[in-house]
Amino acid sequence: MRSLLLILIVLPQVAPADPFEKLRQEWARDLHEKRVEASTAFYAADAVFIQPDGARVKGSAAIRSLYEKVTSTFDSSLNFSSDRVELSGDLAYDSGTYTETLVTRATHKSILSKGSYLTIYRRGKDGKWKIVEQMWAGPLISSQNAQR
């Protein structure tokens, strides 16, 4: 018994891996590579995307339309820094900060955006996590000519 207790005390405490890290990275990569269907497949059919200006885009068809417009207008480079992930049954949330550089395809001007995000996930009957609510908040920081 003492040996078991000593082992448990001596072993380093390892925090559980972030279950959404891979999902976040795949989603950002799909957006960067303009794979609209792959990007929007991360959303539940009844998902809501809340834009930085507070506008709500409801449902997978509307979210897909938004992504089509965004990917045809901009090239995106997006990085996440998750601050907190909590799971409770079939619901989870991921909260953190992001930085994104958007390059307007028509003018080659770049826009830097930094801010916070909140993503709420729901686990489906198939065991897969889908985004049910996603919110971005942050100002556009600068605009300049992008280097090609």
C-alpha cells in the first residue's frame, strides 16, 4: 500500500490532452486551403456562428454560404491559443484567443485580427463532436499591402 501511495505521489501530474486541439487545427487548415465542405462539416446542422460584429449566421447551409464568400474573398492564416476546455456529458466548450491574417485576394491588402473565441461542441450519437455555437470577438488591427 505504501509503495502504491509513493508511486502516485512521485509520478508527475499530467494534464489530460486537449481533445479539441486536432479539431481546431484541421478546421483552420481546411479554411486556409479553401476546403469549404470540409470546414463546414465540423458544424452541426443547427449550428450558429456569431460574427465579430454580433451578426448570427444560423444553420449549416447559411454557414456554408458564409464560408464560400469568405474563401472567395480572402486568403486566411489562422492560429489558436486555447485557454480553457471543459467537458460535461455531451457538451463541451473551448475558449481562447486567436490571431488571423486575412489577405484580400482582389487588392492583396492584409488585415490582422486578434481577439477571443468561444466554441461550444455537442457530441452526436456517432460519438463525434460538432460545433453548435461559435463566437469570435476582436478588432481588425491593421491593413497593409501583402508580400507576394
